[in-house]
Amino acid sequence: MSSLDLAQGATTTRQKLAQDYGGSPYGGGIVPANQSKNIFVFSDPAAGEEHDYTFDGRADDDEYGVLYLYTGAGQGPENQQMTDRNRSLLNHVQAGRDVHLFVADGTLPGSDTVIQRYIGQVIVDPVQPYEERWTRIDGKPGRRLYVFRLRPAPGVTLALTAKDTMQVAPATEALMVPPAAEEPASASATAVATEQHGTDSTIADITGGPRTVLRREGRLTTAFKAHLEAHGHVVYRFQIPVAGERGALLTDLYDETDNVLYEAKGKATRDHVRMAIGQLLDYRRLIEVPDGLRLAVLLPEEPTADLRELLEAEKIALVTQTAEGGFAGFPLSAASA
């Protein structure tokens, strides 16, 4: 049962919510309501455009079902930080707070008061809580944003409409951005048991699996980034909105010094290696870099001989982490040029 006595699809105002459940009626899109143990998330894609980002809205469904993206708190000009209200949203599960999503839906007649349409109760995705994104200013990265990945709470079908869907990108414009910041310590990966299955269900019960692989991949990427920088290399990645599609692709590491694009995977299995190959070939079509770009797969261990042959046949280099914490295959050999 929802902790909010409000029908999904119904409208209200921030002032009315504050009166009934606590929390501030003014400012900020993430509002903890301490007296009722809720967190209210107010999404307003039109306001996001005013602050140079357009990442809010319902993204394309994935294998886990419905996904709503929401840009965190902090209007700039500095990078957003995973502190205060952003951290309260990230850690809502272990804090025992329910999260409720609202979308701006016009204003009250003769007033500047924004009408808030109630979408439903959500949870922060326990597999991948957020993505880093960057604003674009004059073709260059502006500031880092934390874009939260929200899912329906167990048993909830969100009252989303067609107008809540993210807009598609008007053009394909790869943006070279700094590598990801290290993931902040968080226990928000607590598994959430699903009560239903299907398009509008939340994530299935996850005790490891995808999240374990994702974190292993993140640690591998962070370690290799440090390794590259220790050797004096300049490292970036690419954020790529694709014309006609929602959201944006985000590569792993691009070594500008050696003109190498790396795709990291948390496991050295066939499925992961094949996925890495496909991603690299796709990215190569979409980015503009100096001639002679090389592609490489970064793995936590050696794959099988057949997979090594596959990579060699596709002229994709292989770098693996060693037991001692180093990286075999780096620097790339001349044969991979």
C-alpha cells in the first residue's frame, strides 16, 4: 500500500503536499518529508532545458521494464555532488523512505503555482542507481550531472503518459567528457523483491548478478584510468546522443594520447566479449577523432583462446588486469595499430 493518500494521475501542488506530509513547499526537485518518511521528486523537463540539460523523462524500456530518468539536485555553475538531497534519494531504501514521483503539468489558473501530476511510487534502480551526464556549452562539456534511474516500486504501474516520454535527440553530436568520478559508498543496492512481472514491473530480486558485474567493471575502469594517467596519458570518454533516439550513449575510456577507445567488461565470458565488440564498432561510427583510432577490450582476466582469436580477427586489442594489479597488453603493440 502506498504511503501517499493520492491517486496516481491525480494533481496537487507542492504547498498541499507540504501541508499534508511535511517537507518544503519551495525550491529544489528532491524534497525529503521527514514527518512522513517520504521523499518527493518533482520532475520538470521544461525547467531542465533552462539549465542546459534535457535528460529527464521516460526512457525506452529495457529488460527490467519501465525506466524514468531524473536529473539530481544542483543547478550550477559547479558540478553536481552526491551529497545532501542527492544522497538522500540514492540511499532511500536503507533509510526506510518511500519515493514519490511528480511531473509538472501547467499552472493553476491566474497563478504561478505549478500543478504537480502524481506519477506513482518509485525506487532508485538497485542495479545502476544513476548515470553521469554532462551539459554541453558551445560544443564543450559544461558541468557534470547525476541522472537517477527510477523504476516502479513493487506492485506499482506508473501513471505515465505520452507527454512524459523523453524527447529524441535532434542530431548525433559526440561530446568528449571527463571520465566518471568514483562511485560513492552506498548501500542502496539492497535487493528489492518484485511483486509482479511484465513491462510495468520493477527490477527482479537481485542479490548479485548484474550489479556485481557492473561494480567489477567500474572498479576495473577506475584502476585502468589511474594506470593510464600514471603513464602520462590523457583520458576522456564520449557522451553521444544519437539522432532520433532517446538518451545518450556513454563510452568507457578514450586514451587521447594513444588514440585508443577501450570498452571494459566485468567478466571475460563470450557474451561480454561479443557485446564489447559490438559497442566498439558502433561507437567508432559516431565519434570524430584523429585517423588511426584503435579499439581495445579491457577485461579482468584472460578470455578463452577462441575469444582471443575472435578479437584478433576483428583487429581489436586486448588488455587484461593481472593478479598483481597491473595490466597485460598495455601499451598496445604495433600489431594492433
